[in-house]
Amino acid sequence: MEEGKTVAEFFAGIGLMRIGLERAGWKTVFANDNDPDKEAIYRHNFGEGDDGHFVLDDVHNLVQIEIPPVDLATASFPCTDLSLAGARKGLAGSGSGAFWGFIDCIKQMGHQKPRFILLENVTGFLSSHNGSDFESACLALNELGYSVDPFIIDASHFVPQSRQRLFVVGVREKPTLHVEEETAAFFQSTCRPAALADFILWHPEINWNIRTLPELPIGTKRLPDIVEELSPNSKYWWSKERANYLLNQMSPRHRAIADKMIGGEGFSYGTVFRRVRNGKSMAELRTDGIAGCLRTPRGGSGRQILFVAGNGKFQVRLLTPLECARLMGADNYRLDARLSLNKALFGFGDAVCVNVVEWIARNYFNPLWDEAEGLSESSKRRTGYGKRV
């Protein structure tokens, strides 16, 4: 790894942002979160040494400490108030409002502000308060000297999980275009769907720095690729009574699909979420080989259920911590055997997909770094930086 390419990882969680960036040649020298359970998971995987410099504290308190100079600062700030499933208080909420604590941290770094910024959150960020929250966030980065570039990536391009996330790159460069001279179609691409392209076009007051990105890969992994082989007597499998109860919670349409799976030759796999429909708890079955979005379990909800059926039988259980890790592209993540399932689900449900972060690093930050550093073509070939996946 060359000198430089250092990262401060705010809202680090269990460190999946770090893993993705490290795969592309970046090094985390500072990490922060305010959840002691996530800190414990983070330290178990990365070790207890100084590498990572994990600070357990509220982001609003970090202005009181010295954050080391870095090239990139990342912020996967809470989606609590931006998610469509949340209270939608936006950046004024106590959860998602932590974004302003991050902004204060960058501001207090003064002339040592990082060269690049990477924000990550749910796509509801774009529409929160009719777009005013997203506009405020982009303008806040502009005021700190960063022009911005937003894009959306679904993790299903890399792993068998439907997980759309909005990313915003901030670069300490002047804007590269005059929005009012373009059309929405100019901005639209695989990573910038119509709603995002329209937002860019309708907000010429924001300093944009839109880069062309390569096409995202076509996802080839499917649910069976991540399923852990468990003994039929494993504690994870539900009792027959509990499994039948889930089956009976399905609508006629979903129940017909489940019955077809049960009667099929060999085993097939699906995932189930419980959702409230018309005041009634319903079990919704997905069988396209892609898991639903991992979420944090609150009050027993949000926990994704694995449905395995065939040869006249079916079994039901929650996803295991290892399966959650695989769905996030963290196949080799070291998990404490004593870790409870709920804590694992909280950790991975709040995290970013490793493969998506690696793709962004290789196709966005590494080329930016090469341009800024003026690396020769021979040096690029030697290091492998800027290589497309």
C-alpha cells in the first residue's frame, strides 16, 4: 500500500466500509461509533491494537478531540429519520441529525480537511422533506469547499440482496459543469436513475461535480450461494408448530408459491418478511434468488426468515450471522461465537455492502487519486489502482 490513501470512518458500525476500502488499497486510521455492541464486534474482527483508532463516542463530541489528517472521510450516518419506514423527521431528527455532527467535525479540521468525502444512506434521503434535506446536505458540503456527486447502487449487482443505497462523493474541486445548460437525460445512467437526474437538474445552485461511471456488473450470486449448511437438529430451525404458523400467515398467492416449492423435487430457497397489511400480520415470500434488504430488528420486526422447501417438506429459520455477513460481501468476517443473533443482525443490518464500497473505491476514488497525484501509466499498471471490476 502506498503512502497516503488514509481514511477516517465515521459511524463505523462493525467496519464493513473499512473492509471495502482496504480491498482497494485504502487504510483506515480513525474510526468512530457510539454503539458499544458494534465496537465489540468491530474490535473482535480487526483486533484490539491501535490500527483503526476506534473512538467510542457521540459524533457531536468529536469536535473536542483531534482527528488525524486523512485523505478520505466516510459517513454512513443513521437512516432512522430518513427511511420510509421511520418517522421521517429528516436531518432535524435526533438520529439522522447526526449528519450535522459529522459536518462540524470536518469543519473543525480546518486546512487539514480531507480531500474526499463519502456519504452513504437510504434512498429515502433523496425525497426526505420533498428533497430539502438532501439539498441542505449537499449545500453544507459545498460550504466546506466540496463539490458533490450523488449516485445510487443496489447491492444485488454484487451479492444476492436487494439493497439500494444513495452515495454522495464530495471532492475539493471546483464544479465541472453548468447544470442549467444540460437536460435530465444528460445525467441519467444506471447509477443515476430518473429521480436523481431530475434532482441534479432542478438544483443548479448546488456545486455538482458529476463523473462518468462504468456500468455496474450483472449480479450472478443467488440465495443458495450464501446459505450455511446446518444440521437438521440445529437450534436455528423453528419448531413444526412455529413453521406452520408462518405458512398460515401467507396470502393465498404466496401460499400457492410455498406449496409449489414444497411439492418440488430437490430443495429451493426463499426469504420471508412479516409485514402488517390492513392491520394484520402477513408473511410475504420472495423466491427470485435475491434476499430482501437486511434491516435492524426492532421489537422483533425486520428479521429476515429463510424458507427451505422440497420433496414434500419445508423448514423455517432466521438467517444466521454468517449468512448475514455473506449477504453483505463480508464472507470472511470474524464473528465471536458468543455473539447473539440479534446483535449480529443489528450490526449487519446497519452496515454497507463491502463489494459496493470496493467498487466505488476502484472506479471513483482510485482514479481521482491517480489524477490528483499525477501517477504515470506504468505506475498505475504496477499498483493496479484504477482497475475496473
